[in-house]
Amino acid sequence: MSEATSVLLFFGLPGSGKGTLSALCTQHLSYEQLSTGNLCREHIAKRSEIGKQIDFAIQSGKLVDDSLITSMVLEWFTQNIAQKRVILDGFPRTAIQAQGLDEFVKKAQNLKPLLVQLTIAEDVVVDRLGARRTCSNRSCQAVYSLAEGSGLMPLVAGQCDTCSSALITRRDDETAAIKERLKLYRAHEQALLDFYAGAGYPKLQLEANRPIEQVFEDLKQHLVKI
Ligand code: AMP
């Protein structure tokens, strides 16, 4: 039988470090990442039909419709099924999305999902999101932080290290939208965790209020053991 595909499902508050951790996994562990947030922002930038439908939800920090986001993910997954290591960053966010993905996982077989839960206090992520800056180039979307000691400061102020585009504050990183995003995360958190407990998915919990390299180290240690 061919080697199973490892599927990491990153789950945690906005600002808990899912995107940065995903980037480390793609750079150092050959993972292929799908960030649903990045995918949505790409659609908006391209002004595609989907982009027009989801623009308002994204800017105001609300969630995109379950069936729309699930079909976007499953389409990506179908195209990338040959990958041996996959990260879903920011999906599923609701129990309905988790169900949609679970049906796909069961049909596809040979997929080995692991729920990676990043735990962190809400006041810490509020500060993190306020200090977050994102590359304005939609095909880059690298993430930086202006917070002292974050280790994520850009080398040149206001400029992306990778592609030199300007850094911006995402609309949904503004205070009102942050509050809405945290509220929505909390509203769906327990149902999602209950779904995964019932479905018997393995889960790894990582404390996220520490330097991201340490979080990554713990994840690596776990992945070599399974
Ligand atoms: P993120 O970059 O993961 O913080 O996502 C940014 C925004 O994209 C969210 O606030 C939602 O509006 C939308 N989004 C991303 N992933 C999902 C999802 N799984 N379900 C619904 N909306 C999503």
C-alpha cells in the first residue's frame, strides 16, 4: 500500500500563529499549505465571482458560507491529493465544515489527519493581531509583527523581506473586526472539538504563547513519532 498522506488541521484563535507555523512546515518539512484566509483574499483581489460574494464577510471579520468554503477546499484538495504532506490552515472552522471534510477523508482513504490545536489567551492574540502587518502582494501574503521580541519584524520597516512589496494592516485586523473574529471563533470552538473527539481524530495540543520556533520544534518532535 502506498504511503499515507499526512494532513495537518491547524486550529486556534486568529493570531495564535497558524499561518507562521504553516510557513515553517512548508519551508522545512515539505508540506503543501492551503490557507483558506489567503485563498479568500486572492479571490477578492482577482474580483472573481466568489470574491464578490465573500468580500463583505471577510472585511467585517465574519465567516464565509460553509458550503462555499468547503467546496473551495475540496476542489483544492482534489487537485493536490498526490501531495504526501498537506496543511489546512484555518479550515475547518465550524462543525459543518468538519463534517464535509470528514466525508472526503473517509472516501479518499489513505489520508492521515492530525488536529493541531494552538492554545493561547485571548488578550495575547488581541495584542498580536494589532501589531500584525501583512504583505500587500496577494500572491505572497507573508506575515510580520511590529511587536518587540516577536522575531517577526521586517528587515526594512514597512517592506516585505521576500518580495519588497508594502506591508499593510489587514482590514480584519482592525479592532472591531478582531472582536467579531474572536467571538465567532469561540461560538464554534466547542462544537468543532466535540466533532473531532467523536470522530476519533488524533489531536496534538501546543501552547502557542511562546516563540514560534519552540512551537515548531514540539510539532516536529511529535511528527517524527507518528
Ligand atoms: P484567516 O486569514 O484564517 O484569519 O481568515 C480570514 C477570513 O477569511 C476569516 O475571518 C473569514 O472571513 C474567512 N475564512 C477563512 N477561513 C474560513 C473558514 N474555514 N470558514 C469561513 N470563513 C473563513
